[in-house]
Amino acid sequence: MKIINFYKVFILLTAFFASTGFAQNKVLIVNSDNVIYRYESIATEFKKALQQNAYQWIEFKLDRNENPEAEAELRQLIRQENPVLIYCIGTKAYSLVHGYVPDKKTIFSAAINWRRLELGQATYGITNELSSAQEISLLHYFFPTVKTIGVLYNDNFSREYIEIIKKDALALGINLINQAVSNVSEVKEAFTELLPKIDMLWIISDPVVLGDKQTVQHIFQTAQKQNKPVYAYSDVYIGQGAVLSISVDNATIGRQSAGLAMMMVNDKMPASTMQSPAGSTITLNKCKLDTLQTKFNPDALDSVNTIVGCGQHD
């Protein structure tokens, strides 16, 4: 009887540990760059959430110095560990993983130009930005008098996103004027043509438009001279002169990705392939706002996480 009871207990414990992540299956984290703070922040929160829920994980960090053995080492690790799911942080990590195991359960986040990625049947992701409907609504709330917004973009990278933004803007009575550029050398001339037509410029995460520091500086300096406010997708540009930024919260992305991973490990597949980030940080450049004398809804201040005054960004 004791032996029978022992086996009953053993079976129950095995079932319990399997349901809480203690099974032999592990989650593999592949980090595109081992020194980018954003990637590390996401990875830290992802691992913390897994650990709190007793899930096992292993991590592979790609070297920014282009280690020629990295791809072979990653493949060997995948063969050796056979993870139940792979979490990719950044485009490089996802591209390598998808090229080797396209049918593996995979999640990605922080991937630049994710709309151009080839997705597997079991691939899910967290987008790099809030939904355009959220951003447009917030912009309309903060700047109710702004009726025309301009966007510079490259057709190869951002065409789909621009089409979505235009549709969402139109729903709120805002006219979006988009100006395409083929390469970074065309940005200055395109911006000169665009600027007189708009009330505000929207900086999106387009790798061509933001191709070099000098071009970005020119955009902000020219906008300031013409008293045109700039809204940006990241608070990195507050220091350049953006009046407002709505940045995705990295810690939230890590936790959100972990929640998605734990669902998928237990064969609970999400309804949607892509999810918008669940959290954001709103930064207002009060100094620049006052300098440009841009009309701002004072009631919106309650929604701002960080207010930057004069002298805080030089």
C-alpha cells in the first residue's frame, strides 16, 4: 500500500511541476545585442516573470561585434536544449531563429520594421509602438487645435503603418500628409517641402528617415525655426526638441511577453498574432511647448508621466 501511495504522490507531483513550468521543457531567450539597455531591460523583466511562476529558461546573447560562430552556436543550443518556446528580442535574433526553426513556437519584441518580417505559423509578437488609434487619440487630446500632421517615411519600411495612421487620423478629423523618401539624402529637401503644409510633425520609427544624426538634427532645428512642434515615438527625441513623446514601456513589454510565453507553453494560443504594448510613458517638453507657444489642453497634464522643464535637456 505504501508503494502504491508513493507512486500516486509521484504522479501528482509530476503533473503539478509540469503545469507550473518545472517540466524539462525550457524557454530559450535570444537577445539581439548584449549591450543595448532596452533589450536588457526587456529581458530582465521577462526572466523575472518566468522565475516568479517557476518556469525554466536559458539565454543566448548575440555579440554586437558580429561573432562569425554565433549562428552555429545558436543552432547547436537549440538542438541540444530543444526549447518548448523561443523568445527573440530584436530583429537579428528573430531572423536567425526563424531561419533555423520556422515552425517552433516563437515570440518576438523590439523588432524594427516588424511588419516586414516573415512570420511562422506559431509566431507571435509585441509591436514596437502603440496602436496608431491610441496615438492619434492622445495627440488629439493633447493638441485639439492641430488639424494637419506631417510624416516623413520610406515606402519600403513604413508604407503599411502610414496607411493605418491615415485611416485612424481621418476618423478624428485630422489630415495626415505623408512625404516619402527613398534614402536619407532626400530627407532635408522633402522636409522643406512638407513643413509649410502642416501644424505638427510626427517622427515615426523609420530607419531611413532617421538614418543619421545630422539629418535628425536638421529636422528639429528647421521645425523650431518655423515654430512647428514635433511629436516623437520615443523620449530620446525630447532632448532634440520634441514637445511630446509617447514611449513604449520596456519593463511592461518584458512582462507582457512573459505572460504570452506562459500561455503558449501551455498550448493556449492567443487570438491575435500581434499585440500592442500594454504600457507607455508620456513625456512633455514644457520648455519647448512654451517657446513655440503651442496650444495645449491643460486637462491633459494629468496623463503625463514626466514633465521636462528648461535646462533639463541640453
